[in-house]
Amino acid sequence: MKRRILALTLSIVLSASMLAGCSGKAPSGPINSGNKDDKEQTAEVQTDDQGEADGGASETDIPQNEDENDGSETEPELEPNVDPREEERILLSNSGADVAYLVDGNGNKVEEFNFDKIREYSDSYSDIFAMEYFEGFLIVKASGSRDGEWVTNILSYNVETGDVNLLSTTDTREYINFVDSYDGALYMGYYDYRGPDDTIRMRERSYFVDGDVLREKGDETEAQKLLLKNEGLYFEVNNDNSGNYGICECFTRELKENGYLLASKDRNFIKIDPDGKRTEIELATEYYKTIFGFDSEHLLFRYMDDEQEYHFIVYGINDGSIVEVPELAKAAILEYSDGRLYYYLNQSTEYGIQNNYVYYYDVASNTHTFMYETRNVPGANHTPGVTGFTLIEGEVYFVDVMDRMYKWVRVNYDESGASYTDIYCPEEEITTLKYGNVDYISNSVTCPYCGITLEKEYTEIFRLLPEYSDFYEDINNDIESQVVYVSDTEPEYTDEFCEDHLEYPDMYCTTMDKTISRVRVVDDKYLLVNYSGYWYSGGAHGMPSEEQYVYELLTGDRITLRHFYQGTEEDFKDLVEQVVTRDFENGADYISYTYNPEDLESILKDVRGCVSLDYNIFFEEDGIIVSFPPYTVGPFASGFIEVPISYQELLGRDSL
């Protein structure tokens, strides 16, 4: 995939692991690694005394004429050494972050964008993601609930003036597929659902800069003409496969650089030339296929056969050749760019600990090259080595865990190993790691008769740092006693079910996960430690759980709502009913997720039967949340239904 911003070829940045958990060690396995050295390399952060990122070229001194009056001819001035990468502007943006960065081609920070101005445009936005930067404008996807409906808007933010303008909205029955700047224009691809039937209508429009705003061009592009002539086809786009919304190539780019548009219908691919000629691509399989990249020469896709086996295929656009690449059958794909497919494999040896090995596959030579290995950091809740994966001038960037923060880093790798350079673009502080360290327990139990794993457990244990409480040891011991499960009985095994174990190993394996989701200190007095859990023992899905442990830092005591609330449990039930009734009348979002969203009496009956002063109460900075697990007041698909109650309503004051 090729992303160009001011003449830059852009891929996407890799997420990294914590400094101590990164190495350049290649795993053992069937893949032919381009790295022959298996010596472990410790990750190094490269900084200077002023805290600035390395990069950029220095100017050459301009020679001066020592005697301007001697009549001699002045020696011509030499042009400074200018690194063209310094003029490039690339957006670093990661889904879920509240900040984005503009960097040059060397990865040096040029500008920082926070989303305060976007939120001023509408206070309903709960999800904001910077999609593209185009000639002084930040293009942003902003989503949120409005009048009970989920709305997604595409906005332009003028970096110089601070003005925010609407480019597109799902209110008009458009679903934006991508935003891409290419060849001096901004392109937006979208599905048009305004027709009278269910026909697929894919469209592309372009914008140009007109003073302080972006304006839509009135003329149709060649790609748009092909889209209009081929309604009913689904047109494929190259994307980064990272989960970031709308990071795709525009149809105009693909038509000009590849020489065709790629469409699909009824599980078949169709190549559409600039003159409108349609050529069906003959493939031996009729299975559903997922595309991971294409260009002027190759089409890369994966499918699953009747035996539930995956196959990864490289198809030759010009000669019809088919090459199966078994190493990519179950790989996690990151991006296809300039003939290289970037991917990673999770080869963990401990349950709950993720070790990602990142490679690229060169399509022309049919070879795999190992790049680097990363390991997740307990308590950080990230995917190591691949979060925000971005390529800039052939170098990999990603969001790493470093200095107890999420930070953008650059990967430096060669045959000797890998290191990671902080480019001074932090996303946010990791509060779990700000207030403490995290230990973990990883256990597996196997059947003594057939060797199949029957139980897996992963539990994170928060350890408060001493500087936050004189009673940190008491707090840490209590947390461990609450989260670590200790069985009173020894399990008994027989060989009665070994045949089933061998045939259905996943169905007979019980997994138990308990991870730290958030840690905070409120009012400089109370430590809040939130946990998320998931238990699975076969079937369509497992069961999630949520817990919060609250401690008074001055005493080390674990406390509950009873410590603050002076009323009875019946009083509390009455209060929750009053809040739910008000929210029902005001059309609060969570009401729509209950079993009977139109029946207040039914909702209140379910709520009252589940409310307790001792369970499912979560403290926040400005109030509490009464949380209802799946199947209590709503179906499993609704997840945890949360009812917020302010401290003013609960306690008659604004804080704990």
C-alpha cells in the first residue's frame, strides 16, 4: 500500500514492546529468516542531552569573501545541504489516542495535534481519529451518540485558523470508506446508501484548498466514472490491516499506479481497465477470499477451505501464476507496500504473554526476512510491536511502551538485531504503570493421560509503589489475595475423555484471564484498581467480568460504598430507580441495550433485583457507576450496562 503526503511514500507504523522486553532475536521455526544472528539484542533508546530526536541534515557553512574591495571576483555561494525528507509531512495517528503528530521524513516531530478543538465543535464526540493531513488541514473521523443514534462525521480542521468544518456525515446515508491525499488533491471514498434498493454504490469525490476551507471539485474523476458505470460491484482498496479507520488508497491512485480497479462479486475478482473493459480473474477456488494487497503485478489473498484450513495465495495479475505461501496461512497481516507484505507471528511460550515476531515477505523473490521481536508488558494492555504500525521511507514506526507511557518509536534493525528510538511523540501516560508495577501468574494444566492442555490461567497482580502510601505492602497483599485464585481441592483426571480431548482440544480447555484495566488515585486519598476478567469453558462464548478494588491510602484499608453512603440498601435501590426513570424519559443510550427498552416497569424490575451496595459499584472522579453484567438487565450482546450516578445525587457533595 502506498500513502503519499507531500511526495512521501507512506506505509504504517509498528507497535513496540517495553524497552526491557524487546530484542532482535529470531524465533526457531519453519520460516527462512533473513537474520542469521540469533543473539539476543537489548533495545536501546537513542537520545541526546537536550531530549531531541536524532535526525535531519546540518547546513554546510557558506564561504565568505575575505576582501570585498580587492577587485577579485566573488566566489559563488554554495547551496546548503538540504535533506528532502525534512520537507515531507507525515501524519502519525493511532486509533483510541487523543493526540496525533505531524513528522518529517526522518521521523522528527513537526507539530502536535490534540482534539480539544474537535470536541468544541460537538460535545457528543466520544471517538476521534485523525485520518489524514492535507495541505494544512487535518482530516478527522469523529463519532458519538446524538439523540439515541450513533453518528459518524468526517471533519476538516484548519491547523492555522482552528476552524472545523463538516465534510461528510452518516446522517446523509453515506458510509466513508477512506480518505487519501494524492497528486495534489484529497480523495474521499464512500458507500452511497441513498438509492431505492440494496444495490452497492461506491463513490469517490475529491477536494481542493480554497483559501481557508476545503471545497469539493465538481468534475468527475476517471475512477469515479468507472464506479458509476459498475454499480453493484464491490471495489477493493488497499488498506493497512491495522484496524485504523479509513487508512486506504483512493481509487484514483490505484487506477493510475496499477492500471486498473479491482472489484469483486459472488466471490470472484474482476479487473476493470481505464477504458471500462472488465476481465474476470480466473481462480481455482470458489471460497470466500480476503484481500491483503494488490498492485500492477500481484494480488494477495487468503481463504479457508472446507476442512477449516487457511491458504495464502499470491496471484500474478499479468501471467495468471498462482503461488501458495504456507507461512502466511495464519499470520497476522500488517501492510502490503512496494512489493513487501509485512506481517507478524505470535509465538508465545507462556499463556497470556504475547511474543510477536515481525517479518516481511518479498513477493518477487518469494522469501521471508525477520525484522524484530517484541513482548507485551503486563498491565499495559497493548499489542507489542504492531500497534499503529507505520512505514516512513522504508523505516518502521509504532506505538511502544516506554517510560511508563505509550510513545511513538522508530525501529532500527539489521542483521545484528533491533533497537528502538524514542521520537518524542507521546500518546498518553499509562496510569497502571505510573502508580505501580505489575507481576503476573501464567499457569497451564495438561491431562496426564493424553497431554492435552485442559486449563490455562493468566492473572495480573498490581503492586503499588511505596511513594504513594506508607501502607503499600498491606494494600499489595490484599490485592493479591483478592485476584489470585487458589483451589482448595486437587483436580482429578481420568482417561475416560481423552479421545474427545484429542479431537476437540479447544472445547475441553478452560481459560481464565484477569487483567488490570485501569488504575487511578482520586482526591489524593483513594486508590482505584479496576480489573477485567474473562472465563471460557467451551460453547459460543465465555463470560466477562469486571471488578474494582478501592483503598484508602492513609490507612491501607479496602473500602466499599458503605464507607461513604449513609442510607440503607433499600434507599440505594430507590435512588437507582429514580436515576433510571429520569434517564428513560431523557432517552439515555444505555436504555436501548436493556431487554425491554420500551417498557420502563420491566426495566425497573430487573434493575432493582440486581442492585446491591456490595457488588458492581465502580467509583469515578465525579460519581459512581452501577454496572449490570450481561444477562442481568440486558442480553449478552449488550455487554455491561452502566448507570452513572453523580456524587451530588449520591452523597450531596461534588467529590468523595
